[in-house]
Amino acid sequence: MGFCESVKARRGQGSAATVVLLLRLSLAQSVPPHTVCPAAAAPHSLTQPQYQHTEEDASVGFMAALVQSFLHTVQPNPFPKDMILKIVKNFEIQLNQEIINEALVYEVGFVVCAAIGVLYIVLMPIVGLLLACCRCCGNCGGKMYQEQTSSTQCRRRTLYWTGFVTTVILLAGNICMFKSNEAIKVSVDQSQLELNKSINNIQSFLTVVPQQFDYVVNESYRTIQQVSSHLDDIGPQLGTEIKARIRGTADRALHSVKLLNQDTENTNLQLEGLNSSLAQLQSSMDHLQANFTAVKNRINSTLSNQNCSGCNTKIQTLTLDTSITIPSLNEFQSAMDGINRADLKSKIIEVEGYFNSIPQSVTNATKDVVQSSKRLLGNIKTQISQVTNDIPLSALTNVSEKLNLLQREISKVAPDVERVEHIRWGVCVALCCVVLLVVVCNFLGLVLGPLGLTPKANPTNRSCTADCGGTFLMIGAGLSFLFSWLFMIAVLLLFQVGGNVYTLLCRPWSDGQLLKLIDTPGAFPGLDIGATLGLKTNINISDIYRDCEQNQPVWTTLHLYELINLEDLLNVTKYTEQMQQQFEDANITLSGITILTPEDKNLLRQFSSNATNIDSTAVTQQMNNISSINLNKTADILDLLATFQPNNDIREELQNEAKALRQIQTDIETIIISQLDNLNSTIGRLVSTAEKMNGTVEEVLSNVGAVQDFLKTNMTQIVKTESRMFVNCQLGYFINYANWANVTITQQVGRCRPVAGAVDSAEIILCSYIVETLNAFWFSLGWCMIFFIPSIIFSIKLAKYYRRMKFSDVYDNKLIMHHIPRAQMKIP
């Protein structure tokens, strides 16, 4: 049911005042604030750079477990943190005897191993020289004679297999030497690449951190620009919202006025149609009346003729009432003229123009407050930009410059390192080949000896093959004596360097003891990061490493919260409160809206009182009178009278006059009655429209009155409410930005996993690549040097079982042949 119908239904049940009261209450409650603050564009998440990771090559540390087990046996003591601190503190002055003794006690394992190595270096050439001299004198097995006993074959087999096992162990150590030497080469080649990769990661990290801080600050500029753009566009934005609120209230009244204007235009058209129909009907009636009067006069003239038989009377009673009058039409026309004078269409255009002018009115009224708000935005921009000024990003630049210098130095020394590495590789290959030569001699002896040996043959008749086998075994022993002490010097030096680097650097590095040493207050003044950053408290390197290992941001890792009060820098409340107060104090006034003036309302009330005065009953009665006219009866009387006339002329005149009456009756029935029906329907539509307009007028008066009273009372409040919501919307952008910036800076900016990755890469390069491969090489070489001793013994012992003897000694179960002494001449 529409509003108009509802008013009509209530018209008989309640007073108009009650309806107006209910309408005002509905206006106050049916138009809530509908402002929706558009969401600001969400800032993009920080893009974290992709870093290259260093992965440990398992093939490089193939002997790591064995070597580390040996070094743990040599050096079982825990990391000497206190001793190192004492050395560091007294290094520049003088190391006292107590510290030296403490260091020797700690290094007792390495000292013992060094003593053994020195003993080996000293004794091996001496023993070799003495053995050579002894053998040259025919002693120590140098005499080419072998006693044959029942256990000779058993001893030979025992010596053979022990020599074989020893040689196999030497071969295994030699293989490890070759492999570790190649591993050192691969490690050196990879170290430069991995080092550059780590430096590049750090460089990328140092580059991206200032960029990320700048990005966060630049996002504030975008927010400020967005708010500034909204302030410049305050008319279309705030004005449109105010316009929507007011229109939401006034649209119902304006809609009813539009309906009334449309009904008025329709009524004017219908009224014009009614007047046109009346004029047309009146013209037809006048023409009919003239014809009827002429026919009536001719009939009376004919009846008055003396020749007319029986026509002694005139037809005075013959009348034709064709008058149509609408007494109330003038009053209705007057009421319509009043509505037309109200010019509802111009009122509608005026109200629409008022609505459309609201945005420009808001723009004009807020020029000053917009300019002052923009100045506050400039202050906010300056305050937020202070974030990058307070953070010591220059320190990152200094580190980056040092890394660039380091990278250039690495590039300069890289060719020298490659050249030295090539020489080292050649030297180590030569060492490996010498050991391999000993192994080959041993294997040749172990192979050729048994192949050419006839167990029961006379030692003086042994084959060349067996003799060559024995000779190879002696060559192996001789080479062992010749080179072992030199190789042991290399083992001793590499063992002392590699072993101590592992125990004093790599092992504490892997279990965190090294970082704890560095964290000791005052031990390394140059590593006081807290003082470098200007913090009140120091930052432990181990804490930084742990945080970076967890990929924490620099905000928490470097304790920047002690240096910068981020909450204060991002707190723009003092500026936003000023902006709110400025808008509260702004005098945004809009002229009142007058949909209908009191004169217009009086004209509508007059129409409402006159709209129902159209008396359609009288018009209907007049129509019925005209419709009841019947001239055919009179024409029949004239035709009957004409039959009794002897005079042909009289008879013909009466017949013609009867025919004229019938023609007039026909015109009444065909023309007048049709026009009367048209007039009747027009009057019916006009009456219906007038009744509808009467209800619409009442609706317009009640709606317009309620709306104008409501806006008069609440216009200022609507403007204030919308202004407050507009300002809160703009300030919401800053709140969202501050929350985003706080989370981004404290949780995302400068995730420092590359730093921990660089430390891990340094450990892999130094310990896994360099130290472990170096330790594997000296361990393999030392392994071979130790087993050179049993190899020499077994080779010399076994060689006599394969070499061709000069003196015969054949063992037989029945006959034992002894060597016949050679005649000797004694010189007195």
C-alpha cells in the first residue's frame, strides 16, 4: 500500500496532527548516517631479497670423524676461555711465566705428540744410517747367508702376511693422502666462490635494510598524499555525504511534490479537454438549435396557412432544451489556477539546484580549515621521516664500504692464491707419489718374491724373480728411511697448526664457546656494537647470531628500541586532534531549504477545499434531458396531418417539415449524444483526478511540513556529524598506517638471516673446507709415517727370504749341512 493510500485509509480514523507527528518520527529514525569510509590502499608487503646459501660438501670431510676423534683424544680439555682472556690482556705487555705454564699444561697433548714427532725425526735418519753401516759391515742381516731351519717357511709366511697387511694399511693411508690433497684443492677453489657469495649476501642485506626503512617512510608520504587529495576534494566527498543525508530526509516530500506536479499537469490537460469538449458540444447544440428553430417556424407557418385543413393550431409546446452548464467548473478552474501560480515545477528545480550546490558550498566554507589541515599534514610528514634520521644507517654504509674493499682485496690476491695452491698441490702430489712408490715397491716385493721362490731350493740358487722381489722390499725400506723423517717434519708442522686451529677455533665455534669468548666485556673493545650504535647497553655477538639464525629483524636484534621511540615517532595524535578541533570549529553553514512557501501551502489548501465541488449530478441531469428529446413523434403527427390535406403544396410542406424534424432527431442521436458521452467521461476522469489530487495535496502538505521542521531542527547536527565522520575517516588512514609501520619495522625490516648465514659460511669455509681437509692430509701422511716403521722391519726381514744368498745352508731332516769356514790368513 502506497503512502497516499495509507493517508486516505487513516483519514477517518485519526487526526492530521497524529499523521504528521508519526511522519516526523519516521524521518528522524529512517535516515541513519550512511557514510562508509573508503578503505585505504593496503601497502605492499616487504619483498625480502633472495640469498644464496652455502652448503657443506660432504665429500670434503670424508675423514672428519676420524681426525676429530684423534684430536679429542689429544686435546680432551675444555675451551680455555679464561686463559685466552689472560693472554689477550697481557699480550701487548708481556706474557708471564704463569700464563706460559698454564698454556703448556693445556697443550700437553700436542706437546707430547710434538715430542714423539721430534723423536721420530731425530731417530729415523740415525737408525737408518746405523742400520746401513751395520749391514755394510755384514751385520744386522747384511751378510748374504740365511740359516735354514724347520721353522723357516713358517717365519717367511708370517713375515709375508704381516708385511702384506702393513702395506695394505700404507696403501689406504696413501689413498687418503691423494683424496685429501684433492679435497684441499677443491676447498680452496670453492672457498673463494663461497666467500664472494657470503659477501654478496651481506652486501644485499646492507643495501636492502635502508631501502626497506625508506619504503616504510615513503608509505607515510602516500598516506599523507591520499589524505591531502581527499581534503582537496572535500566538496565532492563531504558535500556529497551531507547532500545524501539531507536528500534521504527530503526525498519523500520532494517525491510527493513531483507526484502533485504530475497530477496538476494531467489535470490541466483534462481541464483543457473538458473545455474543448464543452465548446464543441455547445457549437453543435447552437447549430442544432438554429435548425430546430427554423423548422419550428416553418411548421407554424404551414399550420397557419388557410389552405391547411385541420391545422388551426400552432405547435407552441414543441421545444428543444440544449443548454449544458457546469456551475462548479469555474471554482475548480480557479483552484487549478492557484496551483499553477504556485509553479511546483520551478520549486522542484529550485530544490534540486539546492541539493546540487551543497558540495560547492562545503568547498567554499572549508577553504581555511583545509589549508591549515594541510600544514598539519606537513608536520606529520616531517615527524615520520625522523625515523630514518634517528636510525644509524650510516654504520651500514661503512660496513658495506669495508666489504667492498675486502672483496677487491680478495680479487687481487686470488691469482696469487691460485698460484700458491697449484704449487702446494704439486708438492703434496710429490709426497703422495713417494709414499706410493714405497707401497709399490712393497707390493712388487710381495708379488715377485713368492712367484719366483721355490721353498726347498738352495738359497744360493733362488730365481731372479724372487731375488727381484727381495730387492724391491729393500728399496721400499730404503726409501722409507730416506724420506720418512722429512715427511714427519711436514706432519708435525701441519698437525700443530691444523690441530690447534680445530681445537681452539673450529670446535668452540661450533658449540658456541667462541661467541661467548667474544661476548666477554672488555675483551675485544672494537666489537662493542652497543657503543657503536650509541646504545646504553652492550649487545652480545652470540645474541645477534642467535636472533639472526632465527631470521629476526634488526629492530630486535640490534635493540633499536633503546635508540628510537618508535611509538612516539608514529604517534600523530597531537596533529590529528588539532585537525579534529579545526573541523569542529569550522562554520560549515548551509542555507535553509524551503520546498513550499506559506503562500504556496495556502493555494494548495484552497485547491483541496475546492477540488470536490464539481457537481456532476446537475450535468448528468442536463444530459438526461437532452437524451430524452424525441422529435420523431411530432414528425409522425405532421405526416398524418399531411395525408388529410387536399392541397398538394401543403401536404408536401408538412412532409418536408416532418423529414426535417427526423433529421434533427438523427443529428441529436448521432452527434449530440456522442459528444455528451465524451463530455460525461471527461468529467468523470476530472472528478477522479481531482479526488486523487486532493489526497496528494494533503500528503504534500504533511510531508513538506515535517521535512522542513526536521531540517530546520537537525540541519546543523547533520553537517557536524558528517564532518566528524569525514575527519575520522581521514585520521583512520594514519592509524592504519601507524599500525602497519609499527609491525613492519619491528617484525619485517632487515631480517638478518644473511648475517648468521655469513658466519656459518665462514665456519664452513675455514673449518669444513680448509682445516678439515688439511687435517685429513697430515693425518693420512702421519698414518703412513707411523706404519713405515713396521713396513721397514717386515720388508728387511722378508727380503732375506727372497734374495739370492751367497752362502749356502740347506736344511735336511737327516743331514744338516753347515757352512765350511773359509780359510783366513792372519797377519801377525
